[in-house]
Amino acid sequence: MDFGLATTLYPDEYRYQSDVYSPNTQPLDLVQVLQQLHASLDPRTVFACYGKVLEQNLPIQGIRLLSNEHKLTWGKRYGISLKHQLICNGVSLTIQYQLVTPLTPSQSLVLQELEPLLQQPLSNAMQYQEMSMQAMFDSLTGLGNRHYYTQSVKNAIARAHRKQGVVSLIVLDLDNFKQLNDKFGHKCGDYILKEFGDIIRSTIRNTDQAFRIGGDEFVVIVQGTVHAASLLCERIVTGTNQHSSFYQFGVSCSLGAAESNDTLEAEQLYELADKALYQAKASGRNCYKLG
């Protein structure tokens, strides 16, 4: 699964077209069903597989699963609604079936046999999804981490080389952050880092990606020219200067931006943006420069 392209964990569009229901005359092999559900660690694929099994055995043409953190959809959204509660990792999930016709008593018994089979495969997939996300995101700021950045910037450069758009890179860090940590402690420093991450997140567009790659160093992959990157730089500087805590503790930010071309690789693009960052530092900080 390509997390770099995902804006939500479980897009609503990820579903399969349900076929017209025709009763399965073959005996239901629960072991085979369980093996099919365990074949993937993508929650969407597990849920879609469950939907296909239901479609082949019951007059069910769509299902939805909802909780505070998850939303899975398969098949059609209309029909007779039937809601059940499903326990997964100790969390109660609502699963809604869209029926072609009401279930007969025997069909209800089949659903009672099938539904528990979903719990463990779906739980495994959700846990794997969560661990994968934790491996890619910084726990303090919620932005991507260095590993995720390395993967994402290479993908972005490769797309740019295939003439599928222009990509730029912004390198940012905080001015006077070491002095802040030394004087007020790391708890205060963590608070400033988290707030800076929020400023960056609220500034960039949906097509851009932000990362904390270490300490007080951040990068933003910008889908667009260096001009588009400069607009983001201006907004980040403004947002930082208008934040009361940054003003209180005397912290600002410096930024450098550079645009890729047909020959630049990821490391070279970073070096250009990083060089521009140091030019901003040399110019008095609290500003940005273009490489």
C-alpha cells in the first residue's frame, strides 16, 4: 500500500461492484473462507473479500463498517439495512449490511457463521496498518519521519523526471531553538516543535507533504515550482511570527527552497534547498531564500 498517496486511511471509493445475487448451491466451506480473509493485511482488501463471500452466499449487495477511526465500504449503498455490532481488538464497530431481500431464518444462521470469521483477519490487518503508520510518522508532531521522507522524495523526483509535474523542496529549521531547550528545558522545546508542526500542517496544501527529519529540522515536498514553494515559505514565516508562544520564547524559523529539474536527484535537491536555508540564516534569520 502506498501511504504517500493516501489522504485517508480507508478511502470511501475503495469498493467492488456487487453482482446480482444468486444462491450458492455449494456447501459453505468456513475454513476456505477464513483462509481467504487471512490472505491480506490491507483492511480494505480483507473487507472486500468478506463482501464477496457474502455476495456469493446471501442476498447482500453492500456492507459498511464504521467506527471513530475506521470507515470501510464495499458494494452498493442501497437496499434493506441491517446493522450489527462487531468487536475488534476490544473496540465495538458498527457493520451495516445492505440486503436485496430480508434474510430468511436459515440465511440469518449463515450470516451468524460468517460474521465471526471477519474479526481476527480484520483485527490483524488494522494492527498492521497502525504499526505501518507509526513506522512512517513522527510521534511528536504527527508529520512524516525521515524514513518516510526518503521514500516520498524519491517517488516525487521520479514522477517529475517522467514529466508528470514539477516538484520543489523546502528545508526549514527553528532559530534559537538550542537556547530555548537550554533555558526552559526539553518539555518546552517539545511543545514548540509540536506547535511548529501544526503551523506547517495548516499551511501546506493537500498535494504537499511535510516531514520532521530530526531535531528541529523539517522538510516539505511541494508539488509545484519554486514560486509555489516561496508562497508557502511566506505563510510559514507569518504563521510563526504571529504565534504568541514563538514570540514569547524568541523563536522564529528560517527556510530554504529549491526546484528540481531533469537531472537533479533527491540528495542534490536537498543540498540546494539546504544551502538556501543557510543563506537565510546568514541574512538575519526569520526569512527564506530560494536556491
